[in-house]
Amino acid sequence: MAPISIADIVAALPAEDSWGPATSTDNMLDGVPYAPFSKGDKLGRMADWTADAKDREKAGRQAYNRNYRDQQVYGAGASSLFAVQVAEDESSFSVVDNTRSSAKRGFVRGPGTVFRGRGARGGAGQRGGRAGFQRVGAGRGQAGDRYYDNRGRGGRGRRFGWRDYDKPQRTREPSVNIRPEWTMLEEVDFSRLSKLNLETPDGEDMDTYGFMYYYDRNYDRAPARNMERRLQVLERAAYNVTTSQDPVIQDLAEKNEATVFATSDILSMLMCAPRSVYSWDIVILHQGNKIYFDKREGASIDLVTVNENAADAPLEISESGKQDSINTPSALALEATFINHNFALQTAIESDNKIEMNHPNPFYNASEETEPLASKAYKYRRFDLSLERDEEPLNLIVRTEVDAVLKNPVNGEDQQVIVRALNEFDSKAQGSGNALDWRSKLSSQRGAVIATEMKNNSLKLARWTTQAALAKADSMKLGFVSRANPRSAAGHVILGVVSYKPRDLAAQMNLNIANGWGIVRTVVDRIRTLDAENGEEVSEEKVKKYVLIKDPNKPVIRLYSVPANTFEEDEEAGAPEEKSEKDEEENQE
């Protein structure tokens, strides 16, 4: 009988009684062991090499936020089958710092000491904030705590950027519709315009027209309580004729007194263009070697905007969804224009004691007008915009306006004054720009009220200051006019008046007049070079027309070349209809 080997004995044993390593593939995948699946696991990333599960367990529910939500490791719910015990742990080693600590505490800043860090304690009654700054001596709720750490009860501030993505994107309409036949020639952003600079000498007076009444000093005094002055509606003849239709400018152009012509309201918009937000347009006429900065009929340049530069400007009806039409930008602009017109008339003392200019008002026709003339002086002034490289001088004549005259109490000389009015519609309404209530704060916090207006109406105040500088006015009177009832735009009251010198107000607003002259010279140079680029000869009869438009939604201005009859067709379209209606009436009679 042959001997029996151990292999034969193992082969003869039943399968269920076999011994040795398990042959089951429950935890095997192609010979590689894997961790079992747990139903409590959340499927996240395939592997996480940056975070430790123990650290997340210590953090608790506070750690489970958007940063940890996607970092759940597959198989973390079951005990690890492949945990390896580290033989040595480097955490048992430590470094001892033998350097001497400085005796100084914190940072010395003035009379007090500022402590930094967690749990830092100051003097009696002070308690250091968590990872914040606190000045010793600053009690709870004082400005020091609010400035350095806004997490206390007395220092909760606005969370900047919170839900900014939910704010609707504002889409404003252009001041004039771009027509297909227009050709865009140039596009310039405001950042480039802000870098321009041209130092221009003080202008000279060419001639003066009109007359001025004296300003009523009683409006400079704050009105007594419950004795507010009502804003009156006065019917006076006032004119705002565009450049090309001004008879005085036409005569000066025929005499070749200058190359460029404009009015102060048009020129101030161009000089202060980088501060504008709403859309506006300027028509430029190039006839021969003369350039006229013009405006079309009903242009937005004539209106006085309200809170244009506010962070949360007034909304149109289509944007707000409310039917409250008195607080829309267009309604507020009409209201502010009405207030400025009547405020300048009311503050003038109408009497025989007035200052007559060299010539009478060039736009008034006594035989046709029934209303008396408003107090207004027109000063035609010339400025030299020439550069050293220019072969011929480049002069600009601008028609400026002055509203009243004022006696200097020191030397008794007459000072020319420009009168304007800021208006308040509702300090609690949308679009108020976080303005203070004028009735309660104007007398006690006048500086804060004016600073808020400079921020919310930067363009409007800059234009007024530029107009005063162009007219070489001695003083500016800014009135504060509010609604008698915030829910009605019918009645208004005068709350006070402040006086400024144009240069002082320009310095407070960081207004650079030289930058404005640089913008004007750049636009003039571009218009003059267009004919040279096209190879066209200069003709006194041929008129080329351009339109300069501020983009309604971007800080950009664009120059378009338009047909010579643009904007004239719309004015002539209504004439035949009116004529036909008159003919029908005559035939019926």
C-alpha cells in the first residue's frame, strides 16, 4: 500500500470543513480588500487628503456648512479596516522659548493704549473684544468700539454686499434714440476724461446784457419755528436760448471774435461729464471753422436732476412697480427745475433800485411779451484755449448768467450772485440717499446735511459751481427747499440759505476746473480733425452735425456723425398740421 500524503488528505476533506485563509470574496475586489458600504454615508468626493475626520467631529455642527458639505468621505461611517498604529508620534516633542518678553504692552497711540488679542483687559470697566481692538477709556457704545469691532450690541452696522445679487439690474433709457443712419466716430470712457488737464487763464468780458435786482438778505436768516416761508409761484419772463439761436453769439461769430461758442449750461455739462450718471446729449455744429455747442428742443440738459449720484437713486415706475409718480427721476427733475426758477425770482427785491447792464435783454420783445422780465444778467466772456503748438489762437466765447447783485457790507461794492436751490422730497422714501431730515437737522447739523447733498448730487452742484466760475460770480446762494407735505409736490417751503464762494465750494467738492477745460479742448480737437481725415475742404456754407451722447448705463460718452437735418424734421412735422387746422377753421367761418 502506497503511503498517503497530507495533500491527499486535504483534498479528500469536505469543503465546509476546509481550513486555512478564507476564500470568500465578500471584502475582496480583484484581490484587493475594500471598506464595506454604510447606508449612513453621504457620497461626496472620492478622496479627501486635506481634512481629518477627527477635526470635523470636534468642530461639531458648526463645521457643517457650505465649506464642509461636499467633503464627506465615502466609507467614513464604518470603522476603518486598515487603520495603522503609528509607532512614533512627533507631537511629544516641544520647543521651549527662552527669550525674554518685552515689558511694553500693546501699541502706544496718543494718550491711551490699544490692546490687541483675545481676552485683553484694559482698565476698570473695560473688556477686550474677541479678536478685536479696543481703546482704553472708550466705554460701551462709543465710537472707538463701533469703529474697530462692529459685532457688539452698540456697533451693528450694515453688512456690505449682503444680498447684492438680488438687486435688480437698472436699465435706463438714453436721452435720445440712436437712429440707424447715425455713424459712431468715437467712444471715450470717463477714466480717460478724468486724466485730462488744461490750465486756462481767466476769461475776459466781451459784453453784458440785461439787468439785476438786489438779493434779499432776509433769506440768509434761519426762519423762526413754525414760521417757514412759503415758496411763491411768480410769472416772469426768463429765457434759455440755445447757442446757435443767440443773436449776440451770431454777431460775434460774424466778427470772428472766437472759434468755439457755447452757453454755460451746455458747457458745464461737458466739463463735469465724469460725474454724470443719467444720459444726456449735446448737439455740435461745425460750420466752416466755427464750432457751436448746441442743444435740441426739450433736451434733458435743461432739467435739474435730484439724487442722481446717490447709491440708491430714485426708481422709475417701471422699475419700482409702484404707481407713486411724484418720486420718479423725471418727476423730481421737473419739480426741482420749477423750484430753482421760482426761488431765484422770490429772493430778488423787485424795485427801481437795480443794476442795468450795457445792453437790454436780447431775447425780450416788449411788444409781444405780457409778463415782466426776470432778474437776469447775461455776460458773454471769452476764454483762451490755445496751446503752444497751435499756429492760430483758439478762443471760446460762452454766454454766462448771473441772477442778482449784493452789497458788500465791508466796502459797499456790488457783488454778483448766482442763486440756486436744493430740494428735499421725502427723507424716508426710496431714493432719498440716506439724507437727514432738513426740518430737524438743518440748523443743528448743517455740515452733515451739506456733505450728504454733495455726495448725492455731485453732478448738480459741480455744474452750478462751474457756471459760477465761468461767469466770474463773487458768491453763490444755495437754498434748502422742502415739500410742505412729503406726499404732495404742489407746495414747498424755504428752510434756509447758505453762502459759498465758488472757489471754496469747488475745493470742498474736489472739483478741478482745469480738467473740464481739458475735456472741452479734446472734443474740439476731435471735431476739427474729422474734416482733415476725410480730405474735405472747409466751406462756410456746409454744416456738419454731430451728437455727443452719454451712455445711459455705462460711464462712457460716444460721438456720432448725423445728417444735417437731424432734429429739424421733428420740429417741422408739427407745422403743417397746425397750418391745416387753421385753414379748416377759417373755411368754417
